[in-house]
Amino acid sequence: MVLGIVSLVAPIRLLAVITALVGLPLAATGNGVDKRRGAKNGKAVAGVVCNVLTLAFAVLLILLLGFTDYTL
């Protein structure tokens, strides 16, 4: 969840993409572990959602602005 939040508020989009790409598999793994244990998985789901939103926003920026202005 922490990497998902960092990726949402990162001022440099490249840093946001890197943290989202690292955080997404970690959050998905945590979600699976929590389901097997029968524990609540709200933080893992929040991490997945934050990371997916960041990656979707990054793809949208790349499509609209191209690779040259990606540091916004």
C-alpha cells in the first residue's frame, strides 16, 4: 500500500511508474496471502488499486504527451 501511495503523489512520473511496477506484484502477493489466511485484505486491495491507477495515468500521459514531456 505504501508504494501505491508514493506512486500516486510522486512529483516525477518516472519515479511513480517505477514504484507502481514494484508495488503491484507485492500488493497482489499480499492479497493472495491474506485470502489464504482468511485475514482482512483492505490494505493489499488499496495497494493494487493505487498502483493500477498510477500505471493507467502514466499510459494516458504517454499517449497524450509522448515520451518527451514525461517528467511532468
